[in-house]
Amino acid sequence: MYFKAIQRTDHTSWYDGKTKWKVGKVVRVRKPDRTTEPCGRGIHLALTILDAVKYQGGPSEYIEVEPVGRVWAQDNTKVRATGARMVRMLEQGEIDTLAGFKLWEANHPVNPLLLRAD
């Protein structure tokens, strides 16, 4: 199981703001770096949900992904592959369980000044 953090508003990659993630869709990179270095041109997939958090740029949704094509490199936080397929969107309870704390709440802040008093 691999993970990615994606933008909450439109489900695009944080990296480029353009790559759209949808269940079943395969995302590929043209001309991946053919090195064994973990960083480089390719699709990066986090090994844990907290590794995915490191690469987000703001409030995120989390998805399960699987590598497609060749896996070029790996380190202790990620793999770099030619492509990836989105398996599914992770649910709130599962996100929190995988993280070991209330990660979903941390990524979906509520401004108490905007709440309606009943």
C-alpha cells in the first residue's frame, strides 16, 4: 500500500497543481529519470501516510495508490515509479488510524468564528 496527499479542493497533485487524481486513473510521467536515486523525475509514492504528509502544501485528502510500470528507486520514505494508479480515497477514520492521531481534523481546520450559534 502506497499513499499520496492531494489538494483537497480539486484532487490535483501538490507538485504541479495540474495532475488530476481519480479512482482507477493511471498517471504516468514521460521520460522518467533512469537512475536509482529516489529523487528525480517520476511519480513519487509515499510508504506511509505520514510520509505523504511531508509532501503536501496545505489541507489535503489522502489516497491509496499503486505503482504502474517500472519502480526506478526507493528510499525509506518513498518509491519513484514510471506511473501510478489511484486505488481509492481514504476515509477519515482510516487516515487517523494510519497516522496514529487525528490527522484528518488537523487537515480540515474549522474556524470557530464562522460557526453558527444555536
